[in-house]
Amino acid sequence: MKTTARISTAEWEVMNLVWERAPLSAAAIVDEMVRRKDWASRTTRTLIDRLVRKKALTYDSGGPCYLYRPLVSIEECVRQESRSFLDRVFGGEPAAMLLHLVKEAKLSSDEIAELRRILKQKEK
């Protein structure tokens, strides 16, 4: 399995924006992060630079400004974070994590029915 660079909580904010609306200029990313998080321009630009170095973002420089787009999918990053969390918190045991999450979650009847359906398929 390809290893995706670990991204920080702040970097997730930038990546979520780029996943939603790519391609985006640095100025557009900065403006949106000011609106969403009240971050300074330099903070956002530093995060963009880090994400480029980590190969999570890339850019096209054909026009008057760089346009940033993701190099990794949200699914790849979620998979990486999930694996990291599972290993750190539950010793790599998915059943322990699932049992904990199900016990703690407030689930609707539809969600419980869906879980039953999935478990029934797993038994086959």
C-alpha cells in the first residue's frame, strides 16, 4: 500500500478546501482560510508550502498565478489517518475500535439496521 504523507490538523483544513474547490490560487486559499479560521496570510501560505513539500498538493504555473490541486485523494488521507489511529489507540485491532465506537455512538434505527446488514454479510 502506498504511504500518504501524514498531514496535521491545520493542514487538513487547507486540504479540505482544496478537495472541495480545486483548482485554487494561493490567494483564494488564503482568503477562505481568513474567512473560515481567521488565519494570517503567512500561516496559510506556510501550510500550502508544507503540503507541496509533502506531495499532498501540487500546482500548475501556466497562468498569472499558481493554481493548487490535490495530489492525494481524501480517501487516501482518511485511510492513512484511520490506520494511524487504529495502531496508536487500539493496537491495530479493528474489532476493538469498532466495538468501542458502536458502544459510544448514538445510532438511529436505520444505522443499526445497516450495521446488522453489514455484519450479516461478513458472516457469509
